[in-house]
Amino acid sequence: MKRMDDDARLDAVLNEVGPRLRRIRRERGATLGSLSEATGISVSTLSRLESGGRRPSLELLLPIARAHQVPLDELVGAPPVGDPRVRSKPIVRGHRTMYPLTNRPGGLQAYKVVHKPSAEPCEQRTHDGYEWLYVLSGRLRLLLGDHDVVLAAGEAAEFDTRVPHWFGAADDKPVEFLSLFGPQGERMHVRARPRRD
């Protein structure tokens, strides 16, 4: 009897996936053709998924979730989690500890970062993306191409990460800052009053 109840619940969840896929696609202003280009899934398969003529599978849902930049559970209608806090483990890389503040795949990622002072060389790197930094406490040194800038608490910087860059503690004290990182072409817009010298 329990097996039949579980099967019925699963069928009910799967029957809701198609209409949810259509709603999310339309909310984002996407066509079946544009979603097909973004996912590599044929228009006919996407259409059958939305109409319920094709059973959803992870192989189909993962690229759709990635294209829409939504968690997979939003596509399948998983019950909402009661506790809204983001629970993630810190990522430690050398003198830098990053605390993820976002929990969704792809798109804009947010981190709280604590960078301890170090005597390591300031080696500039490049990669695709766009980054925004906001200093919470301490002083952050940013090497960006030929620029060498020190940011104090309350100051922000934004830059294309294809430009050679490095950032870390500017002196012998730790620096704490927020980092927002997005894919290439996804910029954050910051409005601030001009600095008075």
C-alpha cells in the first residue's frame, strides 16, 4: 500500500513539472527556440516536456535549470525549506577564507571573504567574468593591470576579470570584504556619491 502511495505522489510531482517549465520559461521571456539553443535539447523535446508528453529526467532538467539559472528543485517543485539561511561550508585557499552567501548554480555568486596578511608574491591572474568588491573592515590592496589601489572600509571596486588582477590584505592586518562574481557580461551597477578630497 505504501509503495502505491509513493508512486502516486511521484506521478503527481512529475505531472506538475511540465506546466512549471512553461511558466518559468515564459516568465524569463524565452522561446522554445532560444531555450533549445541554450541547452542543446531539441525544440520538440522541450515542447513535449512542457505538455507532459515526455517524462522529465535529470539529463533534461539539469541543462534547463542551468539555462534559467534556477535550482533544480524549483523545476520539480520541491517543498520549500523552512529555514531560509544559506548553510555552506567555508572555502579555505591559502590565506583566504571564503564564505559562500549564495546557494544557486550559475549566475551571480556572492562571498564574504577574510584575507589574512601574507608575504606571498602578488601574482596577477585572469579569467572570464566580472567582479565587484566591497570592503567591510581592514584595507584591501587591488592590483588591476597597471593600477595599484588600496581600498578602505566602505569603498568598492568593480572590474572585468579578463584584466590581470590580484587582491588581498594591504598591510599586516586581515581584511574582510564582500565579493560578487558574475559571468562575463553580467555587471553589477553601483551608485555612489563622488569622493570629496
